[in-house]
Amino acid sequence: MKIFRPICFLVFFSYVQCQTLQRSLLAAALRHINSQNYLQENLRDITSIMVAQFLQKLTYEEVQTIVEELVDLTDKCKILKPHESPSECAHQLMTTFLEHICNNQGKAERQEFSDCCNINNKARLKCFLLYKKDDADDSDAFQIPNPEQICEMDKENQVSVKERYIYEMSRKYPFLYGPTILTMSACYETAIQSCCQEENKTECFQMKLEPIRKYIREISWRHHHLCEIGIKFNHKVAKAVELVLLTKKQPKTNFSEIARLAVYIKNLHQTCCEGDVVACVLGRKEMFQRVIRESHERVKNDCDLHEKLGDAYFHDRLIILYTKKAPQLSAQELVMFTKNMAAAATKCCPLRDEQQFACMEDLAKLTLGALCRRHEAEPINAGVGHCCDDSYAFRKPCFDDLQVDGTYISPPLSCDQVISLKENLCKAQEEEFQTEKQKLLSNLVKQKPYATEMQFQSIIADFAHLVEKCCQAETSEMCFREEGSKLIEKCQSLLGGK
């Protein structure tokens, strides 16, 4: 079965670049969520998200009071024994929360939840959900804070900057998934601590917090839309939507596998949409581990291919693949971008498994980051835009999955325009010659993207042999003119059926 990377996972894993995550975003996150005490370490924050998303009108202090009471009451979550399922904690926390609110009629009336408390538990939860009000269109939902005030607060640590952020985001965006809030709160806290050390705090805050603000608003809209499908219609509709999305993204994958994953993802969406933050976080953890295993497999495949082909041919393979994905780039740009990717394999593949993975992810982040900055300056195509914008954490797998850009129409070039046979090739250094050869390869792929790799490599090999032969001849220019006609003819037969 083909390794499957459902792009719809992005709503659980999308990140903006956050300096709090270590050298490798995925490796660091994996170590964090694999912690034995993960639930206990994050229980207060998880509970705060749940309370603030349901009881949006409560003050920060009121939310914290309820959080304290809930944590005291939910013994299943305090110390999770090896034989106990985390789902027991999730169920107990949600049940205890609803009972706790309904037993405190003062708060229930203040929140207008009295009618929800008069019905049974299953219907009660749906009733509570209908009262959630999304403030995503509120321009005041997330203001860049006053630098002096927030830095003083962080210094005194009377109220955790991270906890306050969790409260504000949860009550303003009640459909935003808990795992996203946890991740963004860590990014926010790190940005604050970093900027408070800077001389120009205001400029730093604007630069580091604005991307977080933009991201939160966009992903909250997505989450709300997904939740609305399940709440207002039914979960069969949500499953059908998921199935259509997955089928479009992975047309070559076995349908039964797509159907199975559609059910899994739909169930996780449902859990997160119903406000069960513990179960949502734990479900995200399980899915993250699945995707990490697939990412490790991709790195292993890349390194196996690198070992088989060697540095030069591996670079050629990357040029062919990325020319098909982004043919709008110049041949020079494609050679340079793929050169960095090939260098990453040369550096990282000899390392041990864990180091190999972390090294490849780290260097891919830098190389693809440069490619995305190029796209931002001058858009390349929709596929590149999708990979750059949708999921920072899984940007590399997204690019790996891109196929030929069928919308691109290459300007018609004849082979004598594509193949440059000039005497100055004889004066070129080895690296310069390799670049010329690879630019030729890229231009051929642009003209004939569906030709086989063997056809491309045959022309490139003939080109290299011809240059070597003519540069040793008494009259290089005459040799290029006479011998070059055969290469041009062979090239034309490749491009002629275009």
C-alpha cells in the first residue's frame, strides 16, 4: 500500500514558524507529545481551554476558579496508571464539567444555560454547543499588547502570559481546536519573552505577533466551518466531505484506506468540535505519531535513493522532479534550489536514524523556506502556494507529493536554443560545467515534462561526451558545429512529439 499523508491533517498540525520549537520542529514536537506525563503536564491548560470555550463571558479569574475545582474533582486525570485509558479522563472531565456548571445555577443563569441543564447529558452537550459565539470577525479579538505592560507582567509573573493568552483565544474562538491553542500559546509566550529583551519592543512585537494573529484568525475560520457541518447537519455529511477531500488529494491511494482514514479524521473532528479538549489533544497526539512515522519513512527512502544514485545523479533527479512541480522558475533558480536539497542529503544521510531525520527536516525547512519567499515575492503556481501556505510542519511532504503542473505551457524552444554549444564551455570550471549541464536538463523537462528520465539522461550524457571530445579537438568550434548536429537531431526527436 502506498504511504499515505492525508493533507486534511493540516487542521490539526498547521503551524506558523515558532522559535520555541527546537532544531527540528517535528522531532521536538514528537519528543514533547511522547512524554509519559503529557496529559498531567498540560491538564490545567487543557481544562482552561474547555471552560473558556463554553463559558465565554466569564472573567479570567472565574475561569481559573472553575479549572481548579474541576482538576480537584477529576481523579482519573491526576495520575494516569499504565492500564488506564486516557479516554476515561476525557469522559470524566467533560461529564464533571457539565454537572459542575449545572449544579451552580448562578453561573448557569448568567450564561443563559438553564435550559441546557434541564435535559439529559447527551442532548445537554449539543445544547451547550449551540450557545457558542465565534468572534472571529471581531477586529479586537487579538490586539498587539502594550510592550511595557506585557513585559512587566511577564517579569513579575503574577499571571502567566501563556495562561492569559490561552484564556483570551479560547473565549474569542470557541471552535478553535485545543491542540492549536496549546501550540500557539507556546509560540506567543516565546515571542513575548524574546521581544522583552529587545531595545525596540514595539517593532519586535509587530513582527513576531502579527503572523500568529493572522494564522489564528484563518485557522479558526476553518475549524468553525468544519464544526458547523457536523453540528448543523450531521456527521454523515462531514464524513462525505472528508472522503471527497481525501480522494482528490490522494487519487492513487487505495479507496478502502481512504474510507478508513476519512472515518478516523471525521471522528476526531467531531471530538474536537464537541469541545472535548482532552480527547481532541490525545487524538491529535496519536495522529501526529502516525504522520511522524510516515515522515521518517520518506527520509529513509530519500537516503536510500541518494546512496543508490550518488551525489550527481541524485541532484539530477531532484532537478527533474522540481522542474515538473515549478516549471515557472528559471533553469538557474531550479538548479540552485535543488543543489541545496542535494547537499542536505549528502550531509544528513550518513547520520544515524534519529539524527538523519532531524538533520533532513531542519535543512529542508531552510531550503523550502527560501522557495516560499521566492513565491511570495513573485507567485510561482497554485501547487507551490498551497504547500507554502497550508502547513509549515509538513511543508516538505506536501512538496514531495506535488506532481507535474499541468497548467504550465512552455514557450516553444528549438533544440539549438536549448543546447548551447560554444567554445567557452572548454574554459568553464567543473562546477560551472555541471551547472550548464543541469540547466539544459531543466529546460528539456520544461519542454517535455512527461518524457522518461532515461530519455533526458541520454541527451545529457551525449552533451557531456560531446563537450569533452570537442574541447580536446584542435578546432573546438568546428567540432561543436559538426558533431553538435547529431545531438541537436536527437534532442529534436525527443521534443518533436510535444
